[in-house]
Amino acid sequence: MKNHLFKTILLTTRPPFLLLSLSIVILGSAIAVYQGAEWSVGLFGLITLGAVLSHAAVNLLNEYQDFQSGLDSVTEKTPFSGGSGALPAHPEAAPYVFKTFLAVLALLVCLGVIFIFLKGWALLPLGGLGLLLIVTYTSKITHLPWVCLVAPGFAFGPIMVSGVYFVWTGEFSVLALVLSMVPFFWVNNLLLLNQIPDLKADQTVGRFNILMQYNVRTGVGIFTLFAVLSYLVLWGAKAFFQLPVTVWLAFLGMILVIPMLKILFSCYLKTDIPISCGQKLQPALGMNVIINILTPILIALGLLLPSV
């Protein structure tokens, strides 16, 4: 029983997707080191713990609330969307998942206090906003189309990248803010694309996202715009801040972006009915995840390689 309980709780954190938090921490840390911060394994570990726990907290609460609302019972699960499926398989674990969420949230607050003590009170508003997004995402934000569209990217982009940078340096950085817009656009796209296979199920529990306000074709158009803007931001940052030529490594992600967009265009250029794409959408969902995790790491490598 205890093994099943532990496994269920672990699965509701969605461990494979927590790699995204690690990649964002690597990006924020690389920017800080590039601008003169002294490397510390211990500090990197603490920052990573905070970022991963914040991501796990969102996932825990999302899984719990989706199970409570009945969404899990009508969602068609894929490897990249629809939740972990852990609570429908073991409903008795639901109270423990919620208690784990509360424990993780308390631990996050403790870590936040430590970071504020070490680096200063200027981190407090950023941390408070991050906590607000964690506790309101599923219950409130998913009912507000435009907020739902940009909240994920805001959390993993400007909030997390700037927060990581501040913990390293005790100050904020324009470069960190600008480069944080790359994960801002891509994490928005990650959730946006995952909403397509969940569209009908989400409607049954009263969610109201951008695909519902308009249609899937419009969503694909926004997705394409965000993809283009992510690379324009990176190109602009490279030119304006005179970043190392190795930053162009991040454009390797286009190897996946182009075929991903081809899939989306072939599916939804003439129709906005999600079922029209069927299993054909799955490779695009997978490529989207890879781009989200790989791009921040490639930017980080581009910043640090010249000094190696």
C-alpha cells in the first residue's frame, strides 16, 4: 500500500516534465555567470531545488483539482498531455497528493525566506507572484483565455529566469529579462499545443482557453507567432548585447520547429476540428517538449562555451 501511495504521489508531480525547470535554472545561472557571478555548486543545488519544487507544486495541485473536477475521467491521455493518470488509477491517494502539495508549498516558502535573507527583499514580490500563479493556475487562470495563454510562459520565463539570476547576484538584469522571453514564448506554446487534444474534455468542466474563445486555427497562428518571436528576441539580444557567436547554437532548435509547424499546418490550415489530426499530432507534441527543454540549455552553452 505504501509503495503504491508513494508511486502515485511521485507520478502526480510528472517527473519527466520537471526537466523543464532544470533547463530554466541552467539558463538563468549561465546568464549570471556570464555577467560575472561566482559559481557555487551549493547555491546551484538550492536554486534547482526551489525551481523543481515550484514546478512539482503546480503539477500536484493540477492533478488533484483535475481529479476532483472529474476532468481526468473524460480526458484522453497522451504521453504529452492529459495528466499522469495516476489518481484515476488510485483515487484513494487523492488526499495524500493534496497534503504533499501543501508540504511542498511550505518548503518553497522556507526556501524563499532563505533566498531573501541571503540576497535581499527585492526578491519578495517576484516570489509572491510565483506562489500566486501556483495556487490559482488550475482553479482560476484556466478560465481566463488570455491570462491562461501567457501565464505559463510568464512563470517559467521572466519570473523564474529573473529569480534565478537574482539569487546568484542580488540584483536584476536587463539581459536576463530579455533572454527570459525565449522560454516565455516557448512555454506558452507548450501549454497551448497540449490544449488541443484536451479541448473537448476541458470544455466539460468549464475551462475557457484561447482555443475555445476563437478556434484551433487561431491557436496555431498564435503558436507560430510565438515561435517566430522567440527567435527574433534571441537574434535581437545577440546583436544588442554583443553576445558570443556561440549563442547561435540555440537556433539548432529550428531543426524541430520547421517539421513541427508543417504538422500543425497540415492538420489545421483548412479545419479547426482537433480530431482531424488524430495521432498525427503526437510527434508535434513531442518535438514541442524537446524544444522547450533544449533551447534554454543551448543558450546557456552559447554564453559559457567561450570562457571554457
